[in-house]
Amino acid sequence: MFSSEEKAFFAPFAVFLAFLALNQFVAGLSEGLRAAWWWSEPHFWVFPLQTLVCGAMMARWWPLYGFKWPARPVFTVAVGIAVLLIWLAPQLWFGVAPRLKGFDPTFFGDSGLAYWTTVILRFVRLAVVVPLLEEIFWRGYLLRVFIAYPFSSVPIGTFTWRSFGIVTAGFCLEHQPADWPAAIAAGMLYNLVAYRTRSLSACVIAHAVTNLLLSFFVMRTGQWGFW
């Protein structure tokens, strides 16, 4: 049986993945058919629901994460910016085609309640919920559980090559194949934040900086494929 602490660290991520599978399943059922938006474009309701459910789960277990203001804030923010530049490098500097197909909030028009609700929840998902649940899982749980069990006996930022390699590979495979080179670099850099700061809060902040700036880039350029 898993302890309450273990559930707090892996359950939000597991539920997040379950919602991604639900989105793929519903979209697959409507493929090639003329269907209502909630069937043909399920991400417009699956992702907001995913955001609310996963956010509520983490709020329930918040005291178990031990978040506090991290040391090395400049280093932490710098890593977040570096990951963003690595992620966008193919489009910015190497002539790779823009990623225009994806979660386009103008599906509901470019103004009004539906548009702004979609945009706000998308920002919350990418810049708040995703950094929290991914860092809680990858750096807070797996990076430690592959060193010793129970994982809570291992201080945040403890290094072994085994846990470093597994977490970097897992973080990479979580993303689209087109993003794998950038995801490998991102996984290593977020691991470095854990090692240098020994703070889960710092890992979350670095990841949140990356994703918040990415969200602004997406809104400015219309490269919805990054969402």
C-alpha cells in the first residue's frame, strides 16, 4: 500500500496522464466524422477539467510538499529562461517550420467570455499546474525513490547517476517526439536546479518561468503547437 505522502507526490501526475489519455480516446472516436466541438475537439473541455482536478489534488496535499522560498533565485530563473531558449531554438534560429496547429483559443472567437476563459485556464494549466505536478513527481519523487525507499528519507537534491538518468529519460518520453532533444536538455537542467538548490520550490519556479514565458510566446506568435 502507498502512504499518503507517496500518493501526494505521484497521484496528481497519474491523474494528469489519465486525462491526456481521455483526450486522445475521445478525439479518436470522432476522427473522420462531422461532430460537435465537444467531441471533435475534446481538449477544450478535457484540459480545463484536468487543470481543476489536478490543482485540487495538489491543494489537498499541499503541506506534504514542504514548499518554501528557495535559495539561488537568480540561478533558478536563469535556468528557466535557458530551457525556454533551448525549446524554441529550432523555430527561432534553425528554420524549422512554425508549429501553428494545436490548442488555438480563437476556436471560440478572438474575444468574449469563452475566449478569455479558455486563455486564462490554459495559462493556469501550463504556468502553474504543470510545473507543480511535474516537479513534484519527477524531482520531488522519482529523483529520490530511485536512490532509496522510502523516498522521503532521501533529501531533495541527492545525486546518483542512476536516478539522474532515469528521470531525464522519463521526462523526455513524456513529451512529443519533436520535443525530445529539448526535453532531454530541460530534464537535465531542472535536475541541476534540484542538485544546486536542494529545493523543490526552486525546481517548480524554474519550470514555471519556462512555461509562463512560453505561454506569452505562443499568444504573440500563434504557434499553438507548443501548447
